[in-house]
Amino acid sequence: MAKKYDGIIIGVGPNGLALGGYLAKAGKKVLLLERRMEIGGGLATEQVTIPGYLHNTHAVYHMMVDQAPVFADFQLEEKYGLKFVHPDPVFAMPLKDGRSLCLYHDPERTAKSIAQFSEKDAKAYVEMYHSFKRMVEGYIGPATYERAHPSFEAMMNMSKHELGREILEYQQKSPLEIVNSIFENEHVRSLILYTACKWGLDYNEGGLGFMVPLMINRATNYRLSVGGTHRVSHVLSKVVYDNGGMILGSQLIKRIIVKDGVAKGVELEDGTIYEADFVASTIDPYQTFLNYVGEDNLSKDFVNRTKQYKWEASSLLGVHLALEEAPKFKAAEKNPDLEKALIYFVGAETQDELIKHWDLVKKGESDGVGFNCCFPSIHDPSQAPPGRHTGLLSQNAPYRLHGDPENWYRERQQHAETMIKTLEQYAPNMEKSILYSYVSTPIDIENKFLDMKEGSYKQGGYYLLQMGYLRPNEECSRHLTPIKNLYLCGASSYPGGMVLFGSGYNGANAIAEDQGFEKWWKDTPGVKAAKEVGLL
């Protein structure tokens, strides 16, 4: 006899866990199904080098801790003991000439760092900081935790308010245009453009200019989870269990059961059937609709649009290091703060060098410059044995290296060594400090996570026709789908990836409204304020 649940959630990554927590606490009997043995998706911490060295193999920096409602709604810090550290400076850019550029929590301290390169840019940074902060806190952040509005409606609401009009002025501009309109110094331009585009925005593409204030604002808000990124998934799973939910790993799904256009449950490859009043998928549209629902249950138009969903133009190459000692940056002699930074940007000291690197990636090549690195154990000693350290070098990289992703199998070590040699130009003790390394390539990401096809770590690219109300399409961006009682609540739906928890949270709102049950949670203060003035 089939087991019956109120709801089934497919995929137990950040959004699946958030969604499961909200629904379970609402009194729903929910079952969360995960293909892998480990839950958490990108919230992963693994011992991939030497036992005792903890490596955050996917998500490392948490950018929305102060915005995402899951932290307050579930009291993850107060009740479940989740802790974050917020290093200062957050970003640092050492230069070969011994100088450095740092982005601090305090914009005035950042301005002082910038002033050694340009007094004009120092003043411009402070103005930009406060302007972008208003945009993020007043609209962009709150809009992340509100279901998508049709594009025309959203623009009309924004155009009625000064803040909205300020954001709309950026909308059609490319990240490059925005950064270069504010700053003049090449070092400053390089670092700021990198913070704007490091998560996959095309530096030269317009239409997504609203993302630039968000990414630059978040660049000084990144935090580390104490004990490793997996601690976030662990406490969220505890929320699900504490409220009566069930999580099962190693579950291979055969199909979503659809009868007369209505989702009725899930059948596994081994024949097990779980029935439910509704099903929520947090995986990508291809698997959800083409593999599990089946084209026969969908219109030809919807199938065609699903097949047009695009993966990301670039992925990530990661080099995880077990280290005997922390890096000793030459530039720290002039600025000791450098050794306390969370993220280091190295190898592309001018904007032209950075753009050259990104252009190579577009052509399927990689050059070992223009990447970021971090050493989490400096800020959280629990992630390495006493006196030892962990490191990560992370670079935007093509999926199809020289036109073929399998080239990564042959060249992974070569590219890792090139990155290490680049880092050594800034921290000469690095190579002799390496005890063991583990290289993760775009094809490894794809092999590990089926919903990160082509190494697409945001479950789909950030393109103009694939964002906002169009993510992944206008029928599913608000989390409902053409199949009744089937919901799409993963990063392929609005607002997107990067461990925002937005798709899971907004999906919970959509399901509560559509299924007609009372929510126990309220709008975030930011959403409430934006609604009161008519921005949302």
C-alpha cells in the first residue's frame, strides 16, 4: 500500500530544506526525497584532502544572512546554534608592488584604502556604498523574498518612487558601464568589477543592471558558517525533523505521478510509490518536466520552452588545499589587515587583465589569472587540525575546455598548478605549505549534481530572458506549473541561485496560498516596508 503525505519535496538542497521547514512547521506531513546519500546540495563540507581538514566544496560564502527570512523564522542561531563569522576586511586585492586594496565593513575605511590609488574614487566609493545600500535594503533585497511580479507591473511600481527610478536607471546598463561610470583607477575598477561579476554576470551584457548594486553591496556582507557550510544544512534538517517532517536519501525517482493533469505523488525506480496532495520540485526544469512529468502530460509549447532553458556560460574551477601554514602575503608588510581578509582577489591587477581572462573563458580557455582565494581556517580554526589550515582557489572556468569538457580530466592538475604559481607571486610560502590538493572542475560539478548541468552552479544562467518573472518561464516563475498541485521551488525559479533560500521561501508562500492553508510566518520587515510604500 502506498504511503500518503500532504506534500512531497524533490531535492534536499538549500531550497528544499527551507521549503520543508516552512511546510512542516505549518503542520503539513512532508517527505523530502534526495537522490544523493548526503543532503544539502551545495551546502557541502567534505574531507577531500586529508582527514581533519574540512573543505567547503561548493557554497563557501553566505551573502544573505542578514536578509534571508529562514534565519530569523526558524531561529537558526538562537535555537539551533548556527554561527557565522564576518571577517573584516571582506575582500582584499594584493598587488605585486606591495600595495593592496581592501573592502571593509566600514565604507570610510574602504575609502582610505582606495585613496592611495585615487582620491576621486575614494569619495565615489562612499557615495556608491550608501546608494547601493539603500537600493538593496529598500527594494532589491525585499524583492528577493516576494514572489515574482510581471515585468511591466514591477516596472510601473518602481517608476512611481525615487528609489525605484534610481534602480531602473541601472537596469539596461552592463556591469562594465556601471563600474566605469563610477571609478577611474584601473586597480579599483578591476576589483569592483570582479565583485559585481564573480557569480556569473557577463561584464558586457546589459539588461540585468539591477544585479550590480546587489552583488557589490553583498561583497562586504559575506559570512562564513562556523564548522563548515554543511552546518547550515544540518540545522535546517533539524527544523524539518523537529516539526514532524521526514528526509530520505538515496532515492532514485522514476516519475512524478500525474493523473488528468494533477500531480498525485512520486514513483521511485524500485517501484515504491509515495502519494501526496501536492509535489514540489526543487531541481531543474529538464528533470522536473521532461524526465519526471513526461512530455505527454505537457503542451508542445511548454515542452519547447523548457528545452530552451539555458545553462550558465561559465562554471567554476576549484583547488582545495590542505596547508601546513597560512599564506604570508608580501603586501601585508605595508597593510597587516590583509592577513585578516576573507577573500583575496589575485592575478588580474587591472580591468583589462580581468576582461582578457573572462574573454578567454568565453572561448573555452583558461589562463590561471583573475581568481579569488580564501583560507577559512584563519577565521574558523575548527575547519583544520590545530596549527594547520585549509585553502580554496576558485576561478571562473569554461565547461567545454578547448571545446570538450573531458579535457578537464587530463588538464585539471596543470590548471591547478598555474593558479598556485599565480598565488605564489603574492604569497611566496604557498607552494611549500601545500600538504595535499584536490581539484574540482566544471565536469566534476555536473557529475555530482544532476541539476548543475554543464557545471551550472546556479541551476541555470542569469540571462535577461531567464530572470525575474521569466525564470524559468512566465508559467513557473511564481512557483505554480501547468500541472495542478506541482510546484517548482528550486534555483531555476525566481529569484535564482547562490543559497538565497528565496525560491524555497517564496515557494512556501505559493503553496500555502494555492493549497489554502494558513501561514505561520509573516513577511520580512523589508518586504512589509516595500509593500507599504507601493514598491512591491
